[in-house]
Amino acid sequence: MTGPSAAAVVSRPGWVAETLTGLRLDPSDGTPAAEVAREYVAHLDARASDGRLR
């Protein structure tokens, strides 16, 4: 993943690209929903496996 760290995406995802599109705004500054979802699941998996928040 380029840009913000996984923890930043999970805790402060900013705008989701599809939301920006729905608002008729430029989605290029947003994070695709699929990427937010992947990072969220990876975060939960990592937390479950070692008990630490990343």
C-alpha cells in the first residue's frame, strides 16, 4: 500500500473514493473502498494474532 500507513487508513481513512464519486467530487484523492476493507481486515487479523494494535 502506498500513502498512509495501514493504521492510518483504518483509524482515519479520510474520504472513500466511491463516496466522493457519489458526491460528484473528484475521487482521485480518496482511498478505494476495497483498499480500506483489505486494510481493515488485515488490521483485525494482525490484532487477533498477536494482541497488538498496529
